[in-house]
Amino acid sequence: MKLHTYPDYNTMSKAVADLVVTLINQKPDSLICFPSGDSPTGMFSYLVQYANNGQVDFSQTNFVGLDEWVGLDRTNDGSCTYFLEKHFFTPLNISPGKVKFFNAVADDLDAECQAMNKHIDNHGGLDMMVVGVGLNGHIGLNEPGADFHSYAHHSPLAAITVEVAQKYFTTDTVLTEGITLGLRHLAEAAVQVLIASGSKKAPIIAEALQGCVTNDVPASIFKTLQNAQIFMDDAAAAQLEA
């Protein structure tokens, strides 16, 4: 596990984007998992800029979405899929055939999970999995108590996750369950990347990286990962012991 700390969100975001570009330039047909949310937005801005400037070519790259709110389709402007399309896939005109999202309105969510697992297996596994971290330590929608050995699954959302998620919606939205890649996907990815910014993330970052490894704090799994890279701004890293 390597820790990288930067003075501000913008500098941190550029560093994560640079890491992605390095991977794609080395292996153009990589399979990458990207998250939605505030944490990766800056990274996406840099990646779009780099692609438009000819510094990276994503035409051979394959992608999967990290997670989704069960019951929301891709047209809902608060959905994870909508976010990723808006900030990355649409601006770069990424072929739909190169991207796999969860269908969170499917009649059979277990089948959706199995299909995602098979898709990842068929590509030889994830070359990189980028995630943020929730205030309760969740990774993707792997809430506290999630099995470290789980692949894709759907499960109830924690109350704080539902509360924080409302910022992505224009009106109060009922959220009860999430569908997500599992923590075993993270462990098996060739490179694991965690992005954290802002003072609100400082307590959970300190607990996850300097406390016990426990599924009560899913992000603590990063302490067990040899190829993990943690990218933080100074505010998120403020409570880490020197």
C-alpha cells in the first residue's frame, strides 16, 4: 500500500489521472472499474482533457461501472451510470460496447451480478479498480459488514449512505439497496486505487488505514493489498499519524 498526499483536490486528481494514463499507454486494452461521485470528478476532467489532447487513447480500453442504486435506471440524473456517462463516457464518445454497467432495474438482480462477474472473468480480471470511500468506510456499495470475499452482489444501504446520496438528486429519493462489485474484485484487481478528499473524510481515512482490518470498516481492506495506491489531499490525510 502506497500513500500519496497532495496539497489540494486538483493536484490529487491530476495525479490519479496520470496513473490511469500510464496504465493505458502500457496496456491499451485494459479493463478498468470507475466510480461515480465527487471524489473522481476531477480525475475525469483531466482524463477527458488528456484524451482530447492526444495524450491517451481509450479506444481499445474496456470499462465497468462500480455500482448503482437499485431501482434507478441510467436515465435518472442521480444514478451512478448517468454520472459516469455525463463526466467521462459521453464526452469521449466511448463505444457502448466497451462499457458494462449494472442494470439496477433488472427483474433478476442476482443474474445481473453473475453477468458482471462473468464479464470481468472473460476479460482476465480488472487491471485497475478505482474507488472512493464513504463516511462509514464503505467501498462502492459494500457497506459495513460486507464480506471481504464477495464478488458482485446487492444488499441494503446504510442510513448514512442514503442521507449523503441525496445530494445527487434534485428531489428526495427513496434508496434502499445497492448493487456493486465486491471487495474480492478489489483484492483481485492488478492495481487498486483509493481517492479521498476533504476534511469530512479524514476520520474514516485514519480509522481505515491505521486501525484494525475489519469488515466493519470495508476500506480497511486496503491495508491487506500489496498493489494499492491511496491518493489523498491534505485535508483527508489530516488525521493520519506521521
